[in-house]
Amino acid sequence: LEARLEQAAMLKRVVDAIKDLVQDCNFDCNDSGIALQAMDNSHVALVSMMLKSESFSPFRCDRNIALGINLTSLTKVLRAAQGDDILTLKAEDAPDVVNLTFESPESDRLSEYDIKLMDIDQEHLGIPDTEYAATITLPSSEFSRITRDLSALSESVAIECTKEGVKFTCTGDIGNGSVSLRQHTNVENDAKSVDISLTEPVALTFSLKYLVNFCKAAGLSDRVRLCLSNEVPLLVEYGLSNNSYLRFYLAPKIGD
Amino acid sequence: NPGQGNIMSFFGKK
């Protein structure tokens, strides 16, 4: 494997966004790119990352390899990279280590690290293709704000989407709260728009602790997409350039 | 964690 990223910031942010949710992960490398799928310890949430080969330049992967990496270790090494450094990942066939180099675009500084790999016996889950009943695309900062504000009151949030819009409601010991958003087009700045596409009304309840955690990815993208259907996991997607993505799935709370 | 669904009951093992 040899994969060169123009900006180390992308990998730094991805790892930062998932490291509190999942610890030891296989980075599955093949000629289409680098993928990661992992559940949190309590099997409530699933992280699915895809960094397409087009996000790297150049990208070369001659044989499929799984790089088992501890994300705490990777975080320690990535801390040594500046956001605008050029980052190159390298691994041999049947590797013991993954090699990372960080090159400063402005100076002749080159740093190089090896991280020991681990054997991780990870189960891959089959994520079915789903036609979601409701898809909401909103500013990622807005979604972060809603989850943060409501998590101060309650452990869980009900998300209801109807043709009127989407409503986030919570009930806690000190009282209750809600935030409603309507479809809204911002003509000055499309990134601030709220798009709602609905085929049938949905109402689901989720743990806010996980949603707050997912929002650590907000720095990766101005926009976030929420996909919901009744009685299936919520999909929270942060799109990256070149069709790469970071997706989180969250199992709903089960009704009384 | 009562009332919390498990992701594996929605997405089967590959």
C-alpha cells in the first residue's frame, strides 16, 4: 500500500471523530480505497468510513490488506502531523507495521513514524441498501447544536419527521425541550439550507450520548445528512470530497 | 441499557 494525502487534516479529523467510539479497527485496503467498519463496545452504534482511492494522489494497493490499528496509538502519531502536511501511508505485504510520513509543504521537514499493527478479529456486518422514508440534510453545526442543547436535559431524543418539517424533542428531570426545523433554502449560502425529503412520516427515539459523539465529525463537512425509516437504525452521514464518507449508524430505542 | 436496540439485530453478520 502507498497512499498519499494532500492534507493530513482529513485523516486527523476522521480519527478524532471516531476514536472515542471505537478503539481497535481494521483499515481494509484494496484498490478502491481504505475502508473501516467497527461497532462500539456496547453494539449500539456502527462506524463506516470509506476513503476512496480518488481522495489520495497517488494511491496504490497491489494486494488487499487489513491494517489492524489501535486508534489511540494512531492519534498519538497523527498529533505529530500539521494539518497541511502531506501524509503518506505505506505498508508492505503481510505487514507488521504501517509507516506514516508527514512532509511540510513549505520546508524540507520530513517526519516518519511506524505504528505496530495488531491482529483484530472483527466481524463485518452487512448493511442493507435502504430507501429511507426521510432524509434531512442540514448544516453540521446546526445538528451539533441541537444534540448538545438537548443532551443537557435528557438522555434521549425523539426525532419526528412529517411534511411540516423535523422536530427533535426531549424530556428530562428538569423539564422538556424541542427544536423544530422546516425545509429552508438559504439563497445567499446553500450550505445553510435545510433540505427535507419525505416519503412517509417517521418517529424514532435515539440515545443523545451517541449523537453527541457523532457530531465530533462536524469539522469534516459543512453538511450532515440524517436518514430515517421507522424501526431501523438512523444513518448520520458526513460526506467528504471524492465521494469518500464517514457514516454512523445508531440503533433506535425500542418502544415501551 | 434497557430499551436500547442492538445494531447487530438490524445488520446481520456478513
